[in-house]
Amino acid sequence: MSTLEIRDLHVSVANSDSTAEPINILKGVDLTVKSGETHAIMGPNGSGKSTLSYAIAGHPKYTVTSGTITLDGEDVLEMSVDERARAGLFLAMQYPVEVPGVSMSNFLRTAATAVRGEAPKLRHWVKEAKTAMSELEIEANFLERNVNEGFSGGEKKRHEILQLGLLKPKIAILDETDSGLDVDALRVVSEGVNKYKEREDGGVLLITHYTRILRYIKPDFVHVFVNGEIVKSGGAELADELEANGYAGYAQAATTGA
Ligand code: ADP
Ligand code: MG
Ligand code: MG
């Protein structure tokens, strides 16, 4: 049983004009994600959803100016990016990075070694990777390709979920894993997430702009995220309300301070 606890989190990002003040993006986020729970964070573009995921993962561009993040009581903000991964946090990025010259096969085994603390035995590893790949309907030659290089949007997202299945984190943050997927890829990717939830009893923080993925991955909690904070929380029914009415009412409430 694991708990990711975020309290009154404020995060800023350096202004590209380095003489100007940093820009405050997160303005007091409170959120608790436990094993076995799926939380959907839904909000308009530019509201700070990816900033939240980067702050949890430890991206150096994002500065936590106040507030806390803990995993099972341990101070996450004191940990390096690697330590966060070893502690059981996983981020599937909205825009996965290409790594030319590094094969998928090497990349995945290195990541598994780092997280598990020892290299998986080669024979077991190949079997494990191939099984996980076939569940995600990924072709075997994928392992020889360079990380994300020339991958289609759908292939990049399948690769993120392949990592999820192999690294078995305690809490997974999935940032717009649904974006750019056709219906078949969305189904396969969602099944991958649901298998992770069943097998690992993992906690999931599912960041999304659209309600579509929530037909496949059922959220226990839905949070409306506007202008750097959670403005409303509820159950799955809140997603239906957003589907019908959009974010407009919330965005207005946030800007007028109502
Ligand atoms: P979302 O994921 O909800 O679309 P983001 O977290 O990506 O939102 O961005 C929130 C706001 O912070 C946006 O106005 C965006 O332009 C700004 N922002 C995010 N990252 C950076 C950065 N590295 N440099 C400058 N501005 C940034
Ligand atoms: Mg965005
Ligand atoms: Mg984003």
C-alpha cells in the first residue's frame, strides 16, 4: 500500500527572458493518490497539468517554491530524478523524447536495472519484454529501433505503457497518454494500464484533456484543474458533466475569483 501526497504545491518555471521574474504556474495543489486508486486530472490546455507531472518527476526546469510531495512519508522533493524512479514513481510524458543511437532493447533493460537495483537475467528479460510487447500489440523488431526515433504518436504511447508494465511503479503518472491515439491504439494502451492496475495494485494519476479515455480506464476520482489548481473534485460522474458542459464555467470562475 503506497500513498503519494501533494500538499499546497506551488511551482514556477523560469521565464525565457532570464531577467524577468519566474512565472508561477501551480498555485496550491492538494492531491492524495493511493495504491489501487485512479485519479483523473482534467483541464484546459495551459492550465498546468504537465507542470504538475514534471514537478512530481523532478524535471529541473520546474521549481517548487512551496508545498510538499511525499511518497509513503518520504520527502520526494529531496530525491533526484533517479531516486524518485527507484522509490516507485513513474511518468509517461506527454511528449516522449527521442534518443538517437540507443536501442529500445538497451534502454528498457537499463531502466529496469536502475529501478530494480540489479540487471534482469538476460533470458528471463527477453521473455518478459516479448510478453509485455505482445500484450501491447508491439512488433518484435521494435526492440532494435532507436528510442522513440521516427515512432508514430501511437508507437510512442505504446512504448510508454510498455515501460509501465516492465518497471511496475507504485504510482504512475500518465500525461495525455490518450492524445493522438486512434480507437484501436486507445483500447490497447488502456488495457495495458488496466493490467498494470490489476497486477501491481498501482495508483494512477491520469492527466487528460478529453473524457474519451475514461470510457476504457475507469477513474475513482475526477479533478477539474484550471489555472494551476484543482477547482473541483468528484467521482466519475464529474467527467460526464465536463463532457456535456466543457471547462468554460470553471475557467470563468477561476479568472473572476468566484
Ligand atoms: P497543460 O499541460 O495543462 O497544457 P502546461 O503545464 O504544459 O499546461 O503549461 C502551463 C503554463 O506554463 C502554460 O502557460 C505554459 O506556456 C507555461 N510553461 C510550461 N512549461 C514552461 C516552460 N518550460 N517555459 C515557459 N513556460 C512554460
Ligand atoms: Mg497542453
Ligand atoms: Mg500538458
